[in-house]
Amino acid sequence: MDPASGKPALSEESDTTVSPAGRGSVFEVLVASLRLGLTSFGGPIAHLGYFRDEYVVRRNWIDEQSYADLVALCQFLPGPASSQVGIGLGIIRAGLLGGIAAWLGFTLPSAIALMLFAFGVQSVNVADAGWLHGLKVVAVAVVAQAVWGMARSLCPDRERATIAILAAIVVLAFPTAAGQVLTIAVAGLIGWRLLPTTVAPTSHSVRVPLSRRAGIVAWVLFFGLLIGLPLLRLAGPSQGLALFDSFYRVGSLVFGGGHVVLPLLAAEVVPTGWVTNEEFIAGYGAAQAVPGPLFTFAAYLGTVMQQPPNGLAGGALALVAIFSPSFLLVVGALPFWDTVRAHPSFQAALRGINAAVVGLLAAALYNPVWTSAIMGTADFALGIAAFGLLMFWKLPPWLVVILTALGGAAIATRS
């Protein structure tokens, strides 16, 4: 028994989660992530802003420092960083089933919409829709809010502010996934050497409800599937196996997530004749009009590859395949995360890494978020209004999304 709490003492393989708001239920995680899955427009960087507002500010499931550490961890892992952050938060909140619920809630709305589009249910051309442009504008406000909030807590001194500014400059000059990973690594080295402190870290301890044994199993499964699927594909040709292998490999090897996955997917499905170039481009256009992660584009491709009566199964198989590596990587990393990040040397490195993450967000605020959304005075005015509603009026993001989409439609009607 723990004399302080009266509860049973925890073993070394504890499966408890310590966070500002305590443990939660799987249903609670599903509802929260579904809300984000229906309203999180604007791409992976904007998603991190939505997550911060929902999970850190509004629900207090995790503190600011721990959230930033989790973002930094997922930046190092291959796959869609925003989806991995969501999965990690779900696991921290409600265990392994919570991670699955977080993924389902955030992913299914856009996946279902894209599968319906693949079946031809949605035949409206949305490429030039005013409301869609309004959704791009609201992403500017969401990312700006995230940059402001994270900079205040993660860059409180000249040293870390300088790291953030330099990181933004480097990433803007070298806008590649490799450039981002290298920038974060260098910032970690700078933090390790130049930002040590004797003050105890202020972030809460966040132990995930997974044992290290489960983490090791996840790593074995990740590499086992990555190596074994191509061998099985050679031994026994099957379209379903070939589909799963192709999408699993893409999900395992892409760094940076988001739009970085597009050329890898195109190389897998277009030259093989599974999808025509025209079908690929049409699906990519539709993917811009839905919330949630861009990796759900895989559901569209799997559906097109296996039209009725097997289209639904093909879409589901491709969706599970491309996200499976992300899930296994997060499950593999989280059991060791709290112990590693509590080490003084790693804490110093994290101070540099978190400052660099702020710089990466600031760079993304300009390109691609700002450059793809702010085309004139009206767009800038709409973005400022959305920022004010979020920052000062404290309106919920889903409501600001709706209002800004209506504003974008109104601007398009007048022009």
C-alpha cells in the first residue's frame, strides 16, 4: 500500500498513467478525437495546434512541456507525426485501447469521405470552392495560436529563442524532411552542450500504461513486417498481400508525413497500373477538402484499386496498412519515453529540441500554411478575425472553422 494515497503500491512494470487530469475512459478519448477528426483542417502542423488546444489547454490531459516532448519524439519517428501524437495521447490517457480509439476518431471521418468519393458518390468539383479556401485561412490562425503559446513556454530566454529563430531560417532554406530531422538533431546537441540546468524539470511524470515488454514486442512486429511482407509477397502472390506490403512500406519509410507521402504512394500505385495518374490526382484534390490526416488518402487509393464489390475492403486494408507502422512505433517508444526524458542530459537536449520544434512550426506557418491561404487583403482580414476569435474570445476551434469557412465562401461570392 502507498501510505500517502492508500492505494496499492505500483510495481516497476506499472501500468498507470500520471497526467494533470488523471486517467480517462476509452469512450472519452473516442469522443474527443472524433471531434478533432471532424474539424481539424489545414494539414499536420495545424493538427498539432488543434491537439494542443483540445488536450493541453481545454482538457488538461497533459502539461505543455510533456506535450512538446511528445511532439519532438514523434518528429523523429517515420510516419504522420500529428497522428502519432494523437495515438500517443490516447495511450497515455486510456491505455492501448485509448490509442486505437484516438486513431479511429481522428482518422475515420476523412477516410470514409474519401472512400465515398472513390465510389463516385461525391462528384462535385471542390478545387476552387470558397469555403475550402476559408478552411486554409483558419489553419493560419490555428498554427499562429500554437506558435505563440508554445513559444511563450518553450522559448522563455534568449538562448532558446535564438535556437527557434535559427531553426525556422534553416528549415525555410532547406524545406525537406531530412532538413527538419537534421535541424532537430543539431538543436538537441546544442541543448545538451549549452542548456544544462540544475533545476528539476517542471513537467509532470507521464507513465504510459504499457510495459517495456510490450514496447519490445511492438518493435519486433514493426521490423518483422517490414522485412517479412516482401518475402511473403514473393512466396505467394496475392493482390491483398501486395497492397498491404506496399502501403505498410510507405508508412514505415516516410519521414515528415503529410505531403511527403504523396510521391512514395504515386511510385507504388501508378507505375503498377493499380491507379491511373488521373485517378491519383483527383483523389489528392479531394483529400484537400476533408479534415484529418492526409494519410487517409490511402483509403481512397485502396478503394479505387478494388472497385465494387471489394472496394470497401481494399480501402480499409490500405488504411490499416499505412497506419500500422505508426501505431507500432508509438507503442514501441512510449514505455521508454518517460524514463529517458527524465535524465538530466536528455532534458538539456530536449530544451534545444523543443525550441527547434517552435521554429519548425513558425516556418510552417509561413510555408505552406500562409503561402497557400493568404492571397490578398480579404484573406488577411479573415485570418486576423479567426485569430482573434481563438486567442481573445476563446471560441472553440470547431466554431471558428465553420465561421471562417462561411467567410471564405462570402469572399469568393463577392470576387
